[in-house]
Amino acid sequence: MAKNITSNKSAFWLGYRDTLPFWLVVGPFGLLFGAVATEAGLNLFEAMVMTTLVVAGASQFTALTLMGENAPVFIILLTALAVNLRMAMYSAALAPHLGREPLGMRVLYAYFMVDQSFGVAINKYEENPDMTPRQKGLYYAGSFMSVFPLWLITSLLGALVGAQIPPEYALDFALPICFIALSAPLMRSLPHFVAAIVSMLGTVLFVNIPYSLGLLLAAFIAMMVAAQLELWLKRRQANG
């Protein structure tokens, strides 16, 4: 039995509690999205439909930015999809742990695939290899039930009172802090660090490419460089 987990119920509540620290960034993040969405021209209903169906803050902000630049719809969809491609990698990493859950539960997990839940869950699974598949599923469910309601509530508040939020509060701090907190514990090998550095450099170098397409190019180059480095390290290890 996994450490600190004595039942299915305790697995759910442990996942809920482990995600509570992210309230400090999810709350301001949601407020900021609601405010930016209404400033971009979306009405309250449109903003809430977007945040409820997409459930991905980074791609939502990307779409809003491109909408403000009057980018073609195809570019908006392509860029938002590219920003969310990390979810495919999250799914691949979680498949060995959650892949035996019933289809209905897997669909639910896919809908609630968020960075915070993935970050805490994958670390918990690796630290507690004796967790049962059911405990892993309930732990993940507890994690997203901790952040998802807060995301919706703060998005609604931001859409309602966003214009009254003083600019000196600088709510945009939440986005970079959130991703730093999630990615730092996962930096466990040289290819991980190289991918992060190359993506940052690429983002700066390609900042003037229209419609934020530089982000896609930087991400693609970073993945290719990291993959080649990992293959080189494996060949070097195999050759002694």
C-alpha cells in the first residue's frame, strides 16, 4: 500500500490536498483570463463557455492574443492546438498509471487534463509505486477537483469585475510562476534542461515572427534538439 494512502477515499483527498498550493496561482490566473477575455470583446457567456470547454489557460490566452491581432482563424486554432500539444505528452506519461481505468473515467481524466494535476500526480506515482490503479485514478480525480472549480469561479469573477482590478496588482505573474513550479521538479536529466534552454532562446530569437508562430518554431526546435541529445546519450552509454 502506498505511503500515506490507506484507502481509496484517502487517495482522493490526498490528491485534493496536494494541489491546494496551486490555488495561489490558479486564482490570479483565472481572474486575469476573465478580465482579458472581456477586454478582448467576449461577453460573459462567451468567456465562460471558452474557459469551461477548453480548460487550458495557456492556449486560451494565446487564442485571445491572436484574436486581438486579427489573426486568421486557422492560425488561431493551429497555435492554440500547438500550445496544448504538451497534453499529448502528459497523456503518454499517465497511460501506464491510468490506462486500466474504465473508458468513462479515462474520458473524464482527458477532459480534466491540466498542468497542476499532471505535475502532482506523476510525482506521486513515481514516489509511491505500490499505489493500486484505483488509488492512482482517485488521486488524479482529487487533484483536478481541487483546481477546476476555482478556475471557473475566478474566471467568472474576472469577467465580471476585471475592469475594476487595479493594474498594479499585476495578476499576470501567475502564468510564469505556475509553469516554473510545475516544470522545475520534472527537470531530471540533461535533455530536459537543454530543451528548456533551447525553447527559451528560440522564443526570444523568434519573437518578431507574426501571430506568435515563433513559439511553435521554438518548441519544435527544442524537442528535436533534446531528442537527438537523448539518443546520443543512449548510444554513448551502450558503447561504454
